[in-house]
Amino acid sequence: MRSFELNLVLILVCILWNNTYALADRSYDVLKHLGTRTPYRFKYNKNDSRIKYPGCEDRKIWMLVRHGTRLPSAQNIIGMNTTLKDLKYQILLHREKGRLSNEELEEFEDWTVNVDVTHEKYLTFEGQEEMILLAERVQNRFPNAVREKYDNETFVFRYTATQRAQQSAKHFTIGLFDKKNSQDVIFSPAVKIDPVLRVLEYYYDLKHYWVDGYGYHLTYRQACLAVKTMFENFSSKKGPNATFLFAHSGTLLKVLSHMLLYRPDFPLRADNMQDSRPWKTSDIDCFASNLAFVLYKWIPPDTALCHGMARMHRTHAPCQLHTAPALRTTLHAAAAPCLPAACRMPAARRLPHHLPDRHHSADSSHLPRIHHRATAPTNAHAHTYTHAGARTP
């Protein structure tokens, strides 16, 4: 019930926003600050041009995608179908005491909601469109790694055992191959295993920082296996050229943390809220957020470029370009726990963000991280692209 009350407060804040805070700060767009519930169309990278490097082409892509916009949980749907209706009638009943215009009152009278509780957390039409447009952008940007014609030897699609992830994968393939040809796609079997608004946004940032992010070392080490499979795929001359994994908010945040992306300078706490923090779920974990790694190879087959691409902003940060023999060493150095031996080690100690560990040692300057220039060999260039896919990533 507490969860629904929080969401109800958020709805009320949104209703009141136009008459209060929005007048004072029109630059603050409510729809861009809804934490993990932010729709992707307000955040995606509109640049869908092909990414080129002289003398090389994209060969492989490994991409983790959060499912698209979904319906609320059963608890919240019940609240929407009951409490919000009661709230509507209370507003109309006391219209004489309020300051709503006749036009606004008419909108309340016409408003209705009747969401089927059995469809809890189902992918919405908005979510379907997010996936289709994202796929089109990915294909435009990396036409060699993501071919227009489907082949089950070169494409791998996997999703968790949920309707929203399964449907996200389905509509993503529609964007890649069109509706008719997408029916031929083979999927791997799913395995079940306002100042007020700004405070609410920070509440979700704080929650996910400790539950899915940098709060504890053990938390983001859970991403070890996922990143390890990416390393193995890129290191091999065989295997699929395009791998797409459809999962959830917590999955993406753990992988981002494991790769040292969007890490704040100080641990998030209730008493140190900063508006300019890099860990902001409205930006890095909205619906359909994605993190992709693309392997480029020179025409001479002895060199390769690691091109990391995350959903977020259209900004550039360091990645590393090395000769092929050094590629594996470089990637493993960026995420040492993903080595097979490390994955077999006993569970890590719980280390708070601010205590020394592998990611906080003095000798961490070689690790690629946002806002940090990575050290690269003299014959190499460092480049990372953070990306918000959609109309063609």
C-alpha cells in the first residue's frame, strides 16, 4: 500500500505542477524526471547516422535492453481503478472551493480508467513502439553487424520469462525484419530463475543506488556472468554476430555499475542530494534503456576496436582502441570479476561504495569510466559513445 501511496503522491504532484512550480521553472520538464518510469521517447538519442571509423567496419554487437514501457503492478492498478476514481469525485464535489477552471473540471469529468488487473506489468503500446524504433536505429547505425535478413546462426535473441520482456523482444525483431519476416525468428527459451518531484526522483535514485548499483560491491558483481559472455563472444571468431538480451531495470543498472559507468563521486545518502549527480535513473534507467557493445575490425584483420555504447546521453567518453592481441587484456582489465576464475571465487564481501576495493584503488586510472580519460597505447585512440536508441538508436 505504501508503494501505491507514493505513486499517488507523484500523480497529484503532476496534476498540480502546471499551476504551481511549472510557472516558476518552465525548463524543468516533469516527463523527463520520472525515475525508472520515464518513457524512452523523452530521453533517446535522435542521432541515427551510421557510426564509421576509417578503414574498419562493425562486425559484432552485444546489447542488453531493458523492456519497454509497461503497465503498473496489480497493486497499483487496483489503486488506479478505485482510489483515483474516488479522488476524481472528491475534486468535482468540491469544485466551488477550488481554483480549477471550467475546462479543467470538464477534463476531470471526462477522465476514466479501467485497466485490467490481470494485465499487470504487460508491455504497453508505447513500449511496443519504443522497441520497434530502437531496432530501426540500431540497424541504421550498425548495418554490418545487424543485417536486414534474419539468420538463426548470426542472430541470438533472449529474454526473461515475463510478458513484457518477451513482447519487447518480439517487437524489436519487427523493427529489424518487418512484421512478416519477424515471424521466422527463433528465440532462446526463457529461463525463470517540483521540489517535491525532485525529491521523489531522488528517492528512486537512492533506492536503486543501494539495491542495484554502487552501494555494495557484492551487488554489481552479480553482473559478472552477463559481461563474461560478451567478452567470450567478442574474443571468438565464431558465434553470433548480433546478440540481444531483454531484461529489467535491475539487470541494466548492475551491468552499468560493473562497467563503472555513471558512478557518483560520493555515495548517495539522504543528506547529500546533488542535482548534478551522474547516477540519475531518469536518464540512465528509463523504459527501453539499453547498453550495447560493438566490435569493429580494420580491413587488415589484426586490429579491433571496442566501441561501447550505452543508452543515456549523446555524450562521448573514453573507451580503448588496441591491437587485437591486447583487446582481451584490455576488456578484462575493465571488469576483472568477469574472468572465468573470478566468477568461481566465493561471494565477495559487502563493501560500501566509499570503502576501498577493486574499483576504488589508487591504481584504477586505466579503467574506462565516464568523465575519465582512459590511458591508451600510443598507436590507439580512446572513444566511448553513450547512446539513447530509438528512431534508429
